[in-house]
Amino acid sequence: ADYLDNGNNKMAIQQADKLLKKHKDLHCAKVLKAIGLQRTGKQDEAYALAQEVAALEPTDDNSLQALTILYREMHRPELVTKLYEAAVKKVPNSEEYHSHLFMAYARVGEYKKMQQAGMALYKIVPKNPYYFWSVMSLIMQSISAQDENLSKTMFLPLAERMVEKMVKEDKIEAEAEVELYYMILERLEKYKEALDVVRGKLGEKLTSELQSRENKCMAMYKKLHRWPECNALARRLLLKNSDDWQFYITYFDSVFQLIDESWTPPAEEEHSLEGEVHCSIEQAVDFIEERIREESKSSRPLRGPYLAKLELIRRLRHRGCNDEYKLGDPEELMFQYFKKFGDKPCCFTDLKVFVDLLPPSQYTKFIRQLLDVIPLAAAAENEVALPGDIKALQQHLCVVQLSRLLGIYHAMEKKQKLAVVRELMLRYRHGLEFGKSCLKTELQFSDYYCLLAVHLLLDLWLEGEEAAVWQCLTLLEEGLSHSPSNAQFKLLLIRIYCRLGAFEPVSELYSSLDAKHIQHDTIGYLLTRYAGSLGHYAAASQSCNFALRFFHSNQKDTSEYIIQAYKYGAFEKIPEFIAFRNRLNSSLHFAQVRTERMLLDLLLEANISTSLEESIKSMSLSPEEDDIPWKDLRDNRDLTVLFSWDPKDRDISEEHRKLSLEEETLWLRIRSLTLRLVSGLPTLGHTMQPKNSEKTAENGVSSKIDTIRALLQQLEAAVDSGKKFLEQKIQYPVLGPPPTRMAGFFSNGSCQCQTSLFYLVSDIYELDTNGLEDSAEIQERIGNSFKSIVERLTDLFNKCKGDLIEVRDGTLKTHPSLLENLVFFVETISIALWVSSYCDSVLRPFKSNLQKKKKKKKESSVAMPPVFTHFLDYVTELQTLTSNVIDHIKGLEIILTALKLEDLSLKDTLLLQEEKKFTKTVQGKVQSSYHHSVQEIGELLKKRLDTIKKLKI
């Protein structure tokens, strides 16, 4: 066991063998040996050995624990349940084995058996937790039941009765048990009863979370539409803590609900269960004013009351009331707020929500008013006035962010914009002085100046200023050198490098972000969208692996979380864990990465290092199966991960999200169908059948071709939907979701070419079943297909021609679309070769039969059917074309190596010396990345060329 812990698996196996020589029947030694075998990659031997021990139904703790570890490593949790079922039968009174059995069922989600196991445990040892494990398992049955009616009429009422029994017998001990009762009543929509539980004696146990009782009461009042209680409770809680934002929202919601219902407080008795109720705008205004007066006496400044005043103005304006004047002018209130909180980084995000209260005509005046109260000092008359301390710097930064948000920078001319960029960078570099003592992991105080400057340059780039994008990269690389853990710099660099077609620097940037856990799903798209499409195949494999490793371990991890939740009685978390697992399983990104990963593996290996058939078998792919949950796909991407200070009309909108999800789903459908069509090729394997015999239908091959033809129709439909979608010509914001590869796939001709290759498969199959006689028409059709495929591939190649990087008027311009076209060419030619090897497998036997006939008849003139010459010509043309592309790529490599970036007359002489250093780095990175892409594409094509040479019949 020590050897196993230290990872020395071979020694562990040897030691186990020694022991087994002496004691043949030592179960535990056998299992430890099996763990060693499993870890050295001998899965089958390990499994056989484990089953040998399991068949004896061991009951000693060591063997059981060891087998549990082994099965977990094999990802076979269902075997653990069998193990403990047997143990419990032999040792029926063991509390330990029963609880292990319960947890084993929890791992595989057998809720009914969990319920039974929980009750069996409670019978042996009457401890409350065991009883409530059983109750929770009933709730889980109700959640997982497909039929909602069943869960409301059977599972939940049964759970409720079980808890009520304990309540009547006064056996409720822990807070978790009350939580569970509340959860059941809430799911049964018995809100009144739930409220009584929380407000009653049982509710006193709810102590672990702050305001747990109050929050639960509030939730129930809302469900019951008891607005007086909502209002009074919110009011009471705000008197306790006037900075708790959620209660302001509830307070306002309830006041306006009561006004709309014209509710009046009863004359004699209490207003409500929770005390006094406010039901008029006057009372609300007074209440907020009073909170502000109270705040001025408090020892630390609170933002809540001031923001609540702005929130109330906004709501009154929204309702068209004329009462907002009682609260003051929003512009003046925001100005006062800035004076009080302007030196806090949160000031901008607080005010951002309320800027629409300002009339656009007042924007510039408002900004000037803010600038006037910031203490800035200029060294000389014409110089920029700079802040003297961090407080002043934060205040100034807040104003700059607001200027961007109000669209003041967007309205400027190019010259003004460049002047602002210069000023922001000057302020950025000056601000670095305040952060000299910052650690490597801390951000510099002035980082946002640099980011805002880059945003302005991005505007210029989109307006056609080519040099601006290089300056963006230069400034970001400079920023990163001072603030190496600024995620915003890294994310923006990733986006811009990818837009320029340079993937190489991105891998390193992304790994330095150190994305954890769920981030592989939320921001992983930044990596996986570009790696493969820019020809970095090795990096693409790696980035898919990162993501897939996370998705696969999610399954295992979630079961562990659920088990911990049972152990510690955190019952309300269990449904959350399950929902989390489902959300990840139906993640759009998960489906995309799975599909692209398999296509990539085929591209790199099929018919190169292993046959197409073996590759497909190892992925257990089959054309009939579709494992993507199309109806439930969840878009978990975080599209706002990049900071943006754009006004609403330029920012990413809900509409953009919807369209992006639709586009991603359409593209995924096309890719998934392509993958399934390719996986169908080996199933059409050549079977010798007499012509038109009855047997073809039985042996299943003909049904295989039907599958392929059905998939082809689906592909055609998906392509049509994709084309319709692209007709809308959608433009996402520059920092919004990246568009898919679909537009390029259609415009460069790869799509038509790949589709016609799959139609060719159908024709070849027909030739195969009908034989060579009387098939002149099919043969001619196949010949024409060959010709048109070569023409299409040549067209596609022509769209790859041109300089990848060119120097224009002293500025670099990259052409990433040429690179993407090259990548599509490699993929399309690979599909062409997989289809050709299928043609080859069909035509070869025909040819050898003809040669046998020739020998028999001793004739020298048995005419060769035309399909053979068509195929030979086709293969020769494919070979020539591929050789030409390889030569073209060699040419590209030479040009890229010879490109002397040093000679670029950086005509923007405004660049400072230190900026020039970063510009050189940036351009070097882009050049090197293109070089790397071209090399990887070239290498792969050479391997493909070798496979073409083997196709000569």
C-alpha cells in the first residue's frame, strides 16, 4: 500500500506477488495488485483480478475499501453498489456497511434504493440523519421524476408525512431537518404552512446563515403576494442595516404594489404581522431622506441610502409620477455622490446604472463639473494636470470611465482621439509611481487608463486605421509588463491576436490566466474557437483536452459533492449540485469541443498513423448515434468577461447573445453531421454479394447507406439554414462573441466540395452493389463527380493564395482569412482522401476479377471499364494539386522568414523609445505565429501526400 501511495506501482505489484505466493487467498493483496495493474495501464488484467475477489463477496474492511478505490479509478461506480449489497447481506447489522451502501447508491443516483437504504440504516441505528437521508432521497425522486404530477401527488406528500411524524414526536434536532421541511413545503407550493414553520418554534433553529429566517419569510410573503408584510419586514431590516440593497428593492416593489392596490392600513389593529407598513410615495420619500440623515451620523460612509434615492427617482420617472422633484435633481445628487465616494473604484459601477437619468445635453457639463472638484496639479502651463495621490487618481479615473460611457470619446474626430490616447498613456505611466510597492500579483492603480486608451485605438482600427491595432497590442504588452496578473490585459490581447490570425502568443497568455474549474466552460471558447482554425493543430488538441478533462471530471466530482452534502446535512445544496451537473452536461461548449476534438484527431491520424476504421472505432463513433442534447443546449459562455465602457447602443445586447447562440448551434450541427458522415465510411465495407441478391437487405449494409443518405439530407438542410442565417449580415460588437467559421466555410467553397464528396460515396456504393456490367451511366456520373471535385479543390486552393502578412505604407497588414482557407483546404482534401480510399476498396476487387477473366479467356483485349481510368486520373490530379499546395506553403515559409520587420518605418513617430521595444516584440510574435501555422499545415499535407501515393490501383 505504501508503494501505491508513493506512485511506485511496479514495486507494489511485485510485493503483492510475493505475499500471494505465501498466502494464496489473501483478498486484499490481490486487490492492491489490481490497483497497481490499473495504474500501469493494464486495465483488463486488473478488472479480471478484481472480479475474482468480488465473486467471493468479501466482508473484510480492507478488501472492500481497496475495491472501492479501484472501481472509482476505473470509473465503474455501479460495481461498488454490488459489492456492498453482498456485504450487507452477510453482515446485516453493520452500520458502517449500510452507510457505505447508501453512499454507493448516491454516486450512481439510485434514489429509490437510497430511500430504502436510509430506512434500513435507521432501523439498525435510530439516528435522525439516517431518517432524513431517506426523506431527501424522496425529494430527489420527485426532482428526477419526468412526470410532475407524480412528484406532487406521491413523492413529496410522502416526504412531508415522514417529516410531520418526527415533528409530532418532537424528534426534530438539527437545523438541516427544518431546512428540509421548508424545502418540501416550498416545492409543494404550501407557502402558508412553510411560513408558519419558519415563524414558529422550529424556525428558531435556523441560525447558521445571517438573516436566514427573515430571508425565508420574505420569500414566502412574496409568493403569497402579502405586500404589507413584505414592506414592513423590509422596512424593519433597513432600520437595522441601511446598506442592504436587496431590501431597498423589496421595499420599493412593495410600496408600489400597495399603491396600485390602493391598500390602506386597518384603523384599530396592527398594520401587518411584521409591524408598520408604508403605502404612499410621501412615506417612501421621507423614509429614504431619514436613512440619509441617519447615515451622516454613522462612523463609516454607507452608499446604500444615496443610491436608494436615485433608484426611487428612476422608478417614479418610469411610472410617470411628478413627485420626483421632492427628491432633488439627479445630476446634483450624482455630483454629490461623486464628491463623497469618487475615490472608490465602485463609484463608476454605482453611477453607471443611473446615467440614463441625465439628459444627453447635460453630459459634457456634468463631466466638467466632476473634473472641477478633483485636485490635479500641472507642473507647467501647457502640461497635463496630474493627480498628487491615489485618491485623486481614482476620482479622475472614474470621470474618464464615465466620459467613455456617455459616448463623449466616441463622438471625437480621429485627431482628438489620438490626443486623448496620448494623454491617457501619460497618466497611466505617471500613475505607475503610486504602485511601486505593489506585489507581482496586484494590479497597478492606473491600469484602467491603459485599457481605455486601447479601447479608443480599437475604435480607430474599426474605422479603418490599420496602424491602430498594432498600437493596441504594443500598449497592452507594455501594461502587462508592469502588471503581470492583470486578466483584462491578457483577455484583450488574446482577442486581438486571434483577430489578426496569430494563435501562438495566445496559448501562453491563456495558461497564465490559470483558468480554474468552471472557467474552462465560461471562457474556454476564447481558446478553442481559434486554435484549430488558425492551423495550430497541436495547441488545438491540447486546448480541447483541457476542456474535456474538466467536463469529464465534473461527473465524478459532483457525486462527491453530493455525498458530502448528505454527510453534513446541507440538503438544500443537493438539487443545486444536480442542476449544476446537468447544466454542464448540456453545455454548448462541451458539445463543440467533443465534436471538434474528434474531427481534429481524424485529421491528424486517420489513414496516417492508424486506419480510418481503427480511429473511428477507438472513439466509439457511429453514424446512427447523436449524443448532443440539441433541445437542452445551454450557452454557458461569459460574453461580458472583457470590461467595456461602451454606451448601451454599442455594447453587447441580449439580441446579440441570442443570435450568437443560434449561429454556434447551426455551425455545431454542420460539424457534427460531417463527423457522423465520415464515421459512416468504414461501415460501408466491401461485401461480396451476388448482384441483386435478397441478402443485401439482411446483412445490414444497405441500411448503412440509408443512414448516410439520411445524414446527407440533414447536412443539406443545416447548410441551407446556415446560409439563411448569414444573409442577415450580423455584426457583433468588437469585444462581443467571436463569429463562427461558418461564413468562410461557405464562401471559400469547402462546403460544396465536402457535400459533393459525400454524394460521390453514394454513387460508388451503387456501383458496388450493381456491378460493372450495364453501369455506363453511373460510371460516367462518377467520372464527372471526380472532375468537378478536382475543380472545386483547385478553386479552394486559389482562395488560399496571397501574402499572409504584407507591408503597406510602412504598416503591417495580416490576412487571417487566407490562413483559415488553408486549414479548410487541408480538412477538405483529407475527406477527399478518406472517400478515395473507400472508392479504392470497391474498385480493387473488380479489377482483380477482370484480370482473372482475362487470364481465363487468354484474351489481351478485355476492355477496362472507364471508371478505372477516371479514378486513376482523379488520384493523379489530387497528387499534383497537393504537391502544388505544399510548394506554395514552402514559398510562404520563405517569404515569412525573409520579412524584415525591423525595416518597418514606424511612421507614427509619436512612439516613445520603450513603446518601440514592445512594438518589435508584438510584430515578432505575429510573424512567428504565422510561420508556425504554415509549418504545421505543411507537415500535415506532406503526410496526406504519402497516403495519396498508396491509392494507385
